[in-house]
Amino acid sequence: MFGFEAIIAHDGLGISVIGISIVFVSLILLSFAVSRIHKLIELWDKKYTSYQRVKKTQQKDQKTPSVSDLAIPQDVQRASRQFKLLIEWIGEPFPLPKLLDLSGKCGLSRPHSTVNELLKCELIIPDENGYYVWNKQLEEKRSST
Amino acid sequence: MENLLIEFLSNTGFALADYRNIIMILVGITIIYLGVAKQYEPLLLVPIGFGMLIGNIPVIKDFGLGIYESGSFLNYVYYGVTHDIYPPLIFLGIGALTDFSTMLARPVLMLLGAAAQIGIFTTFLGALAIGFPPNEAASIGIIGGADGPTAIFLTAMLAPRLIGPIAVAAYSYMALVPVIQPPIMRLLTTRKERLIRMEEPREVSKKEKIIFPIVGFLLCCFLAPAALPLLGMLFFGNLLKECVVVERLAKTARTSLIDIVTILLGVTVGASTQADVFLTRQSIGIFALGAFSFAIATAAGVIFAKIMNLFLRKKINPLIGAAGVSAVPNSARVVQMVGQKEDPTNFLLMHAMAPNISGVIGSAIAAAILWSFMSL
Amino acid sequence: MSTDIQTLKSLDLFAGLNFGELEQIAPLMHPMKVTEGEVLTRKGEIASTFFIILSGNFMLSFNEERSFTLHNKGNIIGLSTVVSPFRYTATAVALTDGLVLFMQGQEFLRLVQSNSALGDKIMRKINEIVLERMPYMTGTWEKRRY
């Protein structure tokens, strides 16, 4: 048996209509009961429950100060020359991942932490487009002091 | 010696396998791939996928290895599926894990969980129309509830031989929520509706949270007693969570217990999909109807939310209606995702949890009703 | 090993949460040491884990090799784990040795399910960070250092 005939024969329509009605009635009743619970609690307590508000204590991060120290460690100074050459070869502004990739290929030791030092010393600074440039002003300032 | 070797070789999987085993093994691998690489419900799909591999290694009949052979290891573990032990235990874990407060804060959203169950009954009619007997049609319809344990629970009662395909269909569609639901949601809503911001829910007191599982259980189970195993465990688990004094029990229910049962259920459901049971024309019908059921459930939730907006003073975002299909919390996350595509500062996740959770209750009641009618 | 509550409290993402809420998050966040050059996320891969920096320096590189660096405690990596498109939009590399906290995306979903209000609070903060980083993904640029 197929089609509407099968639905009628097995009382499908009746089951569906009653079934979905019971689901609705159950959830409507539950919804109604739920909506009364807090009112009943209030009545029981004879007062409104005071809800604890979440404190908004915005504790500031212990932010690592951005280092713009002119005193650059010796090893970083040495590395900075090599990195400057690489940057000149790439061209400015340059993508930081490319500098890391190239420095690794050139066999420079610990390129990641060296780049980090150069960033902290602000010898490498971000431009406004997600790329980076060599801070010539700082370099000149350093060499003049 | 030669005979022994020939006999051994003729009993290996290579000799016993036919093309259907290979197809099912490939299906199993695909399901594992979806779980691992695409991360669609990995906690479910990985055990089910591997279970499919286990169940489809060809073995000698009556050797006590197959899942359908009494006395085999798999058969013992499968007992928990066929005798409805695992689904209520999973509901216990869900109860101990789930926060009902968004639903308690705005109970009217529970109606969306009811509306989504329309998919179940529509598909029941569809399955009857294409020739499935009523008990099987009811089991197929429940796929639209998007709740694996409920689907297994009802199928084990009404059509045990369909547990494999129905469970796999239910879990697959649950996993594919992010793929199936968004187009339906977008189709049925305007941009203006998708941009509706929901009002902040009120805070719900601890007392309310403790009273709710008791009231909810009594009310639902007096109305639909057949839902007792599922809803009893769901509300009990929630009471464990909310009453705080039995935190150890709540923690066990929401972590170790639900994980253990998920492993056992997943592997055995997967293993039950043996080629001769699974690769039938009927299974194709089950999958097609399951998808239909799921789509109708999603659409019904969204449309009902729009209808509610005709009467509500403070409008609700109709996208949250789609979360009425259960699949907690995936469909709520999909609602958040679709809503944020229109407005990245609109947060619907918390609001969608209300119909999402009431959908779990609704689908359990729907299953209970179908079971009652089929047993009459 | 889970994380202690004092550590969580000091992080911007969890600032303003009460003790009970932090207690729920603590078992889900796990500390992990990272070494210089280690890749935490790869652009395009499915986002399954997000990280909060406790110490160390990191670089995030987006499309067309655009990048920025993270140096502060509390900075987040792997936001796509909890927001669309659920695939990493950047490759994160450790520039120095460091320590991070990580949380699995699945665990976050469980957190949302078990306390949706808390999940919502965290999502809102994460969304603010996503909006800040959006220019790096979309091509409208501002100078920014985190």
C-alpha cells in the first residue's frame, strides 16, 4: 500500500496531528510552569531575589613594555647587519614571514628570536599595511650617539 | 598440511569478502575522514566509522565473532543498544552537562523546540506514503529530531533491524548541521529578520534551576510516560548538576560516563551496519527521508519563529528557530554563525540554546508518543 | 594538567568573570611550553585549538604574507576555533621560547552547553579581538601592534 491510501490505512494523519499536538501541549505547559517558578519563588521569599552582579574588575595586563632601548646587545647588533642586508635584498616594505624564511635558508642562527629582538629594539617596525620596514631613523640616531 | 593451509586461506577475510563489504569499509573510512579531517562531530563519527570497519570484516558464520551472533563480545556490548540502556545514560550525561537557564529566562522560546518536531511527524507520513510499515515509518521520522540517542531509543523499540541505518543517518545529519541548515535558514528569512537583536535574558536564580528539573520531569512524564527513561535521566542529570551537593556524581555523569557510553554506542552502532543489513534499497530511502525530516524540522522552527513575531511585542530573531532541532550545541552554533555573517556584533548563541535544549525535550516526547501509538 | 585560577584571572579574556566561572574554565585550559620557531597554527587548517599567551613572542602571518607580532600576556592565537570560518586564518610561529595555555574547540563547545551565559561573555570578548584583527584579513589597514 502506498500514498495517501497507506497514510489513511495506518491512521497516519491522526497519529501526526495528535502527536504534534501533545508535543506542543507538553512544551506549552512546561513553558507556563517555568514562567511561574520564579514568581512563586519571589512570593515564597516575600521579596525579590537579589541577583549577584558580576563584578567588572578590569585588571590591566601586565603588559611587557615595548622596548625602545637604544642599548642593543652585541650579538643582536651583529645580527642586525646581516638582517639589514637581507631586507635590502627583499626590498621594503617587506613581509616578516619572508624575512624569517630567508634568514633560515641563509643559515643565520636563531632567526626567530633575533627578529624578535629587532622588533623589540624597534629596528624593524610595522608599516600601515601589515608589512615591515627597517627603522633608518633609529639606526642613524644610534650611530650618531 | 596442504588442506589445512587451503582451509585457513578460505576462511580469511580476503576469501570471504564480497563487494558489499568493501563498499561498507569505504563508507566507514569516509565517516572516519569526516570526523578526523573535517571535524564533523568527531566524538561520534570516529567510533561509528571504526565500528563500521569492525562490523564489515567478513567472518565465518557461527564462529561467535559477529555482532548479531549471541555470545560474541560485540553482541554483549550491542545489548546496551538493543535494550535501550545507552540512550538514557547519554541523556543523564547531557542533563548533567546542560545549562537550562536561557530557556528558563525566556520560556516562550520553548515553543520553537516544539515546532521543530513537525519534521518528525511530516516524515512519518512521508515514510508511510512510500510503503514503510508504521513502526519503521515512526523510527525514520524521528531522525528529524536530530538527536542520535532518541533515534536509537525509538528504533530499538519499534524496528530493531533498522538501528544501523537510522542511527548512522541521525548522527550523520547531526554532524552535517553546519552544511544542511544555513541555506534553509537564509532562504526562509530576510536580511532584516536576520539582523534582529534579542533582548538580554534575565538572570535565573539557583532555586529556579534546582526546581526546574523536578517540575519538568513530573510534568513531561505525567503527560508522556513513555518518555520516562529518556527524560527521567535528562532531568535527573540536570538536578545533579544544579543542586551542587553531589558535584562528584554530576562530574562523573557529564565526563566519564557519557564518554564511555558514547564509545560503546558508537562502535556497536557502527558495527551493526553490516553490508547485508545496511546496503539495501530501504537504507537509501531512510537516508533520503532522514534528510527531508531534518530539513522540514529546520524550516518549521524558522517559520514558527516568524509566526511568533506576529504576536510578540519584543521580536525574536527567526534564525534561532532552526536550533529547535536539538543537536546540542551544534545547531545553536550554526545560528550564531549565520547571524554573525549579517552582523558580527549580534550574539545569538546564548538565545539559540533555549530552543536547542527544548528541542531535546520535544524530540524525546515525540519519540514517546510514537512509541505509545505503535504499541497500542 | 589544568590551569590555576589566579593565572586565568590575570588574563584580559577572563577579566570580570567570577570565581565560579573561572573554576569552570580552569580544567579546560592546559599549559604548554613552546620553543622558538615552533608553529602553533597553520593557515587554512581546521581550527581545533586556541591559545592564550602567558609568555614569549609570536608572529601571525595572514594572506599575502601580511603579519603582526604578539608580545603580551593574554594575547590570543587561533580565534577561528570558536568563530567562523572555523579554519585558521593565520599561521602562528613562536619567535622565542614561551608558555601558552590552550583549549580544544570541543571543550569550548561543552563550556557553551554547560554555561551558555559564560560562553556568551567569552564569545563577545573574542569577537572584539576578531574585529580588531579583521583588517589583516580583509585588506583595510591600520598600524597596529598588540
